[in-house]
Amino acid sequence: AMGAYWQVYIAFIILLISVVLSRNSSSKLMFGSFLFILGAIAANVAFLASPAMPSRALNGALCFMILSISFVAHSAFTKFNKASIYLSVTTYAMAFLYFIPSYILYYSSIKSISKQTEIREEIIDRAKHNKQDQAIIPDYYFPPVLHAGPSLDTFNSEAMSRYYGIDLKITAPGFFDYSRAFNFKPLNINAKICNNVYIKSLWIYKQQMDIKTFVIFEFNKNPADSLDEKTAMFISFKTKDGKIINADVDKKTFQIDGRWLSGRAINDIDSNELESITSGTWDVRTGARTNENITEIIK
């Protein structure tokens, strides 16, 4: 379990070598460092009898290890020689190169969670104002960070209903940041899927330090209610240079505050380069398209 934060061990070993080379080790500091290492081990040993060990349980041992490193770092940076300087600088560079993207990703994820919370609370407040017996809210979508540890707990306690004073039904959120559909201006397209089902609008946004691009579609109704099991829908974009980008999503969408949303990750897509969207249905048995519509994208 303690191997999850291997970067800490590398920093610890490099700093320890630096202390040895600089000949500046202090028995008190080394003893303090050793005690916190024991504390880190004990923090994880406490979970031996537990049937499961959630990722967040590793945070206690991680804090002990960071404190242990601080003792070694104090010795390493008190007295320098040429070798210890190189090692110390290497440790700092490694820490910052890992910390900066980790912090940016985590901050971005927390900001997204904050926006999602606003949407959830608005739904709850409206339901209570209208004296409804139940409020249907989406679960959180936590954008990925460098590792799984900081993600939210997936358990939804019944205590939440008691806290808000109304019965809460929490639905799956989908694999996209739905707060974008409530806080940003969409591209209105009205692209027909079939009969009276169409895509009202879409959002294209970047996530994870602009590394990954997502698209969110809003439908006028749930396509799954209008398409039988033998029929699926397709969506694709055409760029101004003629490139075709697949954007298929499942016909079962997610209802959030009365709106039908679906989304997915798509690489190499730029809203400014989109010319049209092709949408429709196809027969899952034969693979033949049964309905096809081309809609120009006007910004």
C-alpha cells in the first residue's frame, strides 16, 4: 500500500545520500526521521483487519513520511559540499516538477466539483421550495488527477437526505463535467437524429491542463425512449479541411435538472474548425444507416 507514493521514497533516499556525503548527520534528527517512518508503517498496519482499504486511507502514512523527510532535509541543507548540492537540487527539481502539474490538476478538479455542487444545491432548493417529496441530483464527476487518491468517496450516505431535509435520489453523472452545460454558452445546432429527436446544442471544452478535449451534447429528449433495441444513433463532425471526427455516444443519456445530456472525450477537435455535424440512426444488425442528417454549424 505504501508503494502508492513512491516519489516520496526517491526524495527521501536522495536526501539521505546528500546527508551522508555532506557529513552533517544529526543523531537527534535521524532519530526523529526514523520515528515518523515507524508512524507511517503503523498508520497502514492499522488497516490490516479492515476488509477494504480506500485510497484516502494512505494519506495518514503519507503525512508521516513527509514529516520524516523534513528531518532529513534539515540535515541535508544545513551544510553543503559539491555532491550534496547536486543531490539537493535534484530533489527540489523532482518535487516541483511533480507538484506543479499535480496541484494544477487537483485545483481544476476541485473547481469543477464546486460548480457541480452549485447545480446540485439549486436542484435541492427548488425541490424544497416546490414542496416535492424527492430531489433528483446527479452524482459528482471528479476530473482525473495524477493518481486516484484525491478522488471523492463514491458512497452516498443517507445522512445527506437528513441534512438537506428532503429525500435525495442520486443518479449516475456520466463521464464528463456536466457543470459546463450550465455555466458556459453552447453551440446551438438543432441536429436531427430521427423523427422528433434532435441534438439541441453542444459544448466543447478542454480538461486536464488542456491535454484532453471533451464534447457534451444536449438532446431535446432521451433518444433511448424513441429508438428500439435494433437501432442505434451516430454522430460525427466534419472540419473545414474535410476531416471526419467520430463523436458517437450511447442512446441512453443522463437527465440532469430536466435536461438530457451525454458526453465523451474526443481528441484533436476545435470548435472553430467545425463545419457541420452528421447525425442519424443505423441498424445494429446490418450496420446500414436508416436515417442521416447533415447540419451546418454556425457560430
